Amino acid sequence: MPKFELSRRRFLTASAVGAASLPLSGCFDSAGEIGGSVRNTLELANSLTYRVQRLLLRSDHLAVEYAESEIRQPQRPNGTVTPTDADYLSLAEASFSDYRLEISGLVERPMQLSLDELRNMPSRTQVTRHDCVEGWSCIAKWTGTPLGPVLDQAGIRPNARYVVFDCFDTMEAGFTGPVRYYESIDLVDAHHPQTILAYGLNGETLPVANGAPLRVRVERQLGYKMAKYIRAIRLTDTLAGIGGGRGGYWEDYGYDWFAGI
């Protein structure tokens, strides 16, 4: 069984990288254009992959975890590595002592949590592989609090379907100008035991380059789903009205919303 799982992971990673990287390969107009025939075909395939995974795998099926001896190098940063937003810089200057994670939307009890409060919650440490859509991977040890129980404390309303991550880092391009990074997952992945709000990396405090003070780890998906510099979390019943309406910053430029591996 482990051999099957590893082969399947490699196969789906290669497939996802190949499909999602089309917009970066100079083929955006012909293959990655939203609404185009090729793009529509890719979206149908992505939807099928999502449905198949949900059918074949239990909601608690784990991604492969590794021994610490298999950590060969520091975790390679991805995406933004030095946010320049004034509110973020102010928090960083104070070592994030004033940071508060806001949880709102379709919850019974909106919350604001400090880093100390998050660190005092039950934690999980896992050594996993980060697979980037660009084709590289890196094994690292992540420590954080599982996301599902945090959301449960806020009281998830029955009509909630998605978890949206609003981030501190501003991206240069957006449909209406510069926009802060955003990403989303469904409640199944939010409650997966390996989905954590990570505040530690390789036994140390999470560095700024890797998403301090807080990033999400969604170990069964590609790296762009693992939002860094998390400012707030919203629960919603629809992705419409969030950015371009496709569930994430890169998804609005043609990437797949479900990046399962």
C-alpha cells in the first residue's frame, strides 16, 4: 500500500504541475485563458480529480510523513518573502506581539487570537514534503495548531462550505490593481489532521521568508494553496465576490482551485 500511495502522489503532482504551469509557460492565451476551450477541459479534469480523491480517500487519509533525517536543506521560500505592507512591518517590528488572527464570517462566535493563544492550543508537528507548482520540492518539519478545532471553537454555521485566508502581503497585479494575497480550501481539508496553522519550522519560530507569523499547511495540496502571512480567516458559503471569484489569487489567473496531490 505505501508504494501505491507514493506512486499516486508523484503521478498527481506531475499532472498538476503540468496543467497548472501552462499559464507560466507562454501558453496562457491558448491553454490557460479563462473561458477558453482548453482551459475548460483542464477545469473538468481538475473537478474529476477532486471528486475521485474524495471517493477514494478517507477525509483523514494522511500525506506521507518523513523522518527528520530526511530534511536535507532549509525550507525553500515560495512566493512573497519580504512583505512591505505598513501594518505587517509594524507587527514584525514588535515580534508579532500585537498580532491577532481574526476568524469571522459564517461562525457563531467571531474570534481574535494572539500567537500565544494559538501556541497554547493543542499542537501537531509533522515532517512533510512541500511540492511547488514550479516543479521543486522540499522536506521540512512544521509545527502548529490544527485548523479544524480552531474553527470548531468559533462555531461553524451549517451553511459554511469554504475557509478563506486573507493575507498581509500585497501582490503587484490584481483585477482591480494591487491586491492582498488570498486563498481558500473546503471544510473537508480544513478539518484534515495535517492541516495546521503553522508557527514553527524545523524546530524554530517560523521565519518571515516562510510566512511568519502564521501560514497554513494543507499537506495534500500544492504549495500555492498554503497561504502565508495570514491576517484573517473567513468562513463562507460561496467563493463569488472573493477576488475574481475562483477561490484564490493564482486561481484567478488560471491555476486550479483544487491542487490535490
